[in-house]
Amino acid sequence: MAQIAPTSNRASHVLAGAEQRSRLLLLAAAAVSFALSVSLWFAGHELQGIFVGLWVPSILSLGAIVLPRTARS
């Protein structure tokens, strides 16, 4: 039984790393969407800027739904 604990600990560590990368990817996607939206807006493409700007809350909402929440102590 002593050998099972390190394996499960390693598996949970790998899953935690994957969750962290997923969160970072979603935040990066939202930031890129925001930057693209602002760029389009100030380049004179207001409607396209608004359309791309709507992606930001959608991306963040997807992350809130898909990614599991960690327990807060």
C-alpha cells in the first residue's frame, strides 16, 4: 500500500499542472481577444471590434464552466 500513495500523489500533481495550463490558456485567449477587439475598434472597424469583444466573457464563462473549482480552505 505504501507504493500506491506516491503514484496517486504524482497523478494528482500532473492533473494540477494540466489544470493550471488550462487556466493559463483560457486567460491568454481572453487577453488576446480583448487586445484584438481594441485594435479593431481603434483601426476604424467598430462592428468587428464589438463582435470580437464579445468573445472575452464567452471565453471566461467557458473556463468557469469547464474547469473544476479548487476547494478553498
